[in-house]
Amino acid sequence: MPDQISPSFTAMPAVPATVGESFEKLSLAPAVLANLRQLGYLNMTPIQAASLPISLAGHDLIAQAKTGSGKTAAFGLPLLGNLNPRGFNVQAMVMCPTRELADQVTQELRRLARSEDNIKILALVGGSPMRPQMLSLDHGAHIVVGTPGRIMDHLQRGSLTLEALNTLVLDEADRMLDMGFYGEIAAIAKLCPKKRQTLLFSATFPPEIGELSKRFMRQPQEVKLPELHAGDKIRQRFYQVAKDRRLEAVALLLNHYRPVSTLAFCNTRQQCRDLLQVLREQGFHALALHGELEQRERDQVLIQFANRSCSVLVATDVAARGLDIDKLEAVINVDVTPDPEVYIHRIGRTGRVDQDGWALSLASENQMKRVDAIAREIGTEVEWHALDELQPASRKPLLPPMATLQILGGRKEKIRPADVLGALTGEAGFNSAQVGKITITESTTYVAVDRSIAHEAQRRLSEGKVKGRTVKVRILAVDGEARPREYVPAVKRRDA
Ligand code: ADP
Ligand code: MG
């Protein structure tokens, strides 16, 4: 199973669809440029084009960038530029929220560093034993990439020292804060030399990011990008529907394209409710996001969608505002929005640098004026397709790959992701590939596990211990199934 936070990218990346700016514009060594060409990086992604001139000039940087936008090179190139390969101390450190992300960054940095001989890059992540990491550190590494907890561990034992550090990177800073790493990050930053370059990447800007940057960065420059990136590969298709077949058509699209995660936009709340009912009746695992949800319910919906235990999130534009989720396989416009800018905003939720995203729209005959307005805004004719082209790609129902276990107990109980992972992979006997995203809130912990092991995992966790304590565990249902009575549903008012 790939990492649930962001799928790993092993295939050779495709060149971004639109012509961007070339790396040649930057002051990079010829060997570095040659290596980028070899990797197939012909043009910079938007975040790279916006941030590299600043970071390569040595400035501190705060950049807003989502998963899949090409961040690793955006911090990797300046970090490698600061490096002295003859020095044998750790000169650069990248902090990431999870082990999987740290491993991905490590691999990508190794590819970027190929033009230099003998640059040692080491991953310091939890879940693997300390000793080999300590030995590797002893042999000398130029760059370390790790999770805050494990880095802190090494610092406390003295196996890692930071006197020679010249670049500090915080990757996916908002995620790290969500996971409760503020204290570790602050403590680690304090141990770094004052004279250094700090680069911070985050998809959103909660207030703690401002606090972090005020405390630990020197006159950082900020880079933010408009929603729809030139590098995003979004395939847009329009389907004409009769008004009364609109909701069924959504199910046809899902069965045909079979995206893992889909955001379905409705124009009204009533349409959200109706669609949710239709989808659930057909066996889809769908949840709705609307203004009537309490904060806790909203959190639960988003957690389940982000960790891939819910296939479809149904939402209005208002409810989806400020939603921080990775790029999705598909966005469905259940109805055509009267505002073309809203259309652009909606479809910007799909399509990564290296992976196609689908933007599928259902339009009834009386909505053609709206479609024309959209065509003008995007600057091309829209592509029409017929609903009868849609064939179910499989007879099996479309199910999400994961299921969410809810554990009573969270930050208050000092539960950390490593405790949960440890409980599942230790005593319970699962392997870490079967465990997805772990989210810890004040009093509750959510962990995504492979759908096929959900029941067994719930049973074994309930019988075992997490952080030395017995815990209550239940499976969150997102298909409207009957649930145990004590269960508090994610969508309480499913007033269908
Ligand atoms: P992020 O860290 O923002 O999620 P990555 O740095 O992992 O994104 O990059 C996502 C994918 O895009 C990777 O497969 C990477 O190799 C590829 N990529 C990055 N920059 C470029 C580029 N300039 N041209 C083509 N592909 C790129
Ligand atoms: Mg990354």
C-alpha cells in the first residue's frame, strides 16, 4: 500500500502539461542542470519558479505549496547549493511529518544529488531501530531527513549534532503542527546554529506557522500561488444530462472512472443531501460536508476523506472553503456553477504535476450559457461527452481502500502516532504497509487501516494496549450502515 498522505511517485515524472520556465534561467551548476534534464525536469513547476530565485539567493522562505507540486526540488536545490561535500558533518536537515514522506524526500534528494559525488543522505524516522541510524550518523552524513520525534531522540542521545548545519527545511509544516510536533520543532530549531537558511513549506497557514516563522526565521520572504497551477494536469469533460437524471449520473461517473477520492460539488445544501442519499443507496461510501455540522463532526468527515476511507465527499462551495486536502483523482461538478471563477477554484482540487486529475461536469440544457462563460474563462472550448459512453469499469462496488478506526484517547492522553503504529505492528501483528494516516486530536485518535483488516485490527487493538493502556476502539462507518448504538455518526443530521 502506498502512503496514505501522499501516494509515492516512483514512475518517471511526466513533463508538466503547460510550458513553464526553464531551469536554465537559474544560477545552477552545469552538472546540476544536466542532471535535471536527465530526470526529465525540463521546466520548473510553478512553486519552483516562484521560490527558487529567492531561496537560491540565500533568503529565508515561507512557501505555500501542496503535495505533488514539486516541493522537494524547491528546497533540495538550494540545500544542495549550500553544501560542502568535503565537510563530514550534517549540514542540512529536512523535517517531515511522517516516515513515508521522509522516505520519499530522501529518495528524491538522492536523485537530485546525483550530479555530486558522495553526498550522504540519511533518513531518520521512527518505526525502525535506532542503532543502525546511530552507526550511519557516526560514519558521517551531509543531509538528514526525518520526523521531529526521531530527530529529537538522536539529538538527546548525542548521536546527531547540528553545529555545522546551514540549511533547515520544514516540509509540510502545517501537517507537523496538526500532529502535535510544535514543541519538538521549536526545541530542535533552538539547537540549530543561528546563522543558517530556513525554508518552510506548508499547504495552509494556521496561526502557529506565523509563530514558528517569527521565532525561527530571519526576514522570510513569502511565496503564494494562485489555485490553478500551470503544471496541474486536469482533464475536463462535460456531460449533458436531463435535470432529473443528474444524481444518478454522478453514480455512473463514479462507476466508470472509479477514482479513489472524489469531491462532488453541489450548488445547494438540499442537493448535497439528495446526492448523499442516492449515493449511499447505491452502496458508495460517501460523506457530506455542510454548514450544519459541528466542528467535531466536520473534523471526522475530513479525516475520513483525507485518509481514503471515504470515496466521495459531497459539498457546497461554502462548506469546501478553506478545505485543506491533497489533490484528488476527481472533482465532479454535479451542477454548473454560475460563476466561472468558482469553476476554476473547484477543478483546482484535482490534478498533480505527475498524475492526471479528472474534472467532470454535468450540465442540463438550460445551463449552456453558464458553460459558455466557463469556456471563455478557461480560454478553450469545453469537451462534450455522452452519458451512454459511461460503462461500469468493474462489477464490484467502488470501495475506499481504507477504513478508519477511532480510538478513545488523544493528545490529552499523550498518545502519539508512533504509539498507535507500534500497537498495530507490534503486539497486534500487522505490518506498517497496512496502516495509513494517523490523526490525533485532543481526545480522539483516528487511524486508517487497510479495509480488509479493519475488523481484525479493531478486535486486536481493543484486546491489546496502546501506550500501556487498554483502549476503546470502533470502526467509523461511512456508508450509512446500521451501527452500534453508542456510536456517534459523523453526519448526525442526515435529514434525508
Ligand atoms: P511534493 O513534495 O510537492 O509533493 P515532489 O517534490 O514529490 O512533490 O514532486 C512530485 C513529482 O513531480 C515527483 O515525481 C517529482 O519527481 C516530479 N517533479 C518535480 N519537479 C518536477 C519538474 N520540474 N518537472 C517534472 N517533474 C517534476
Ligand atoms: Mg514532498
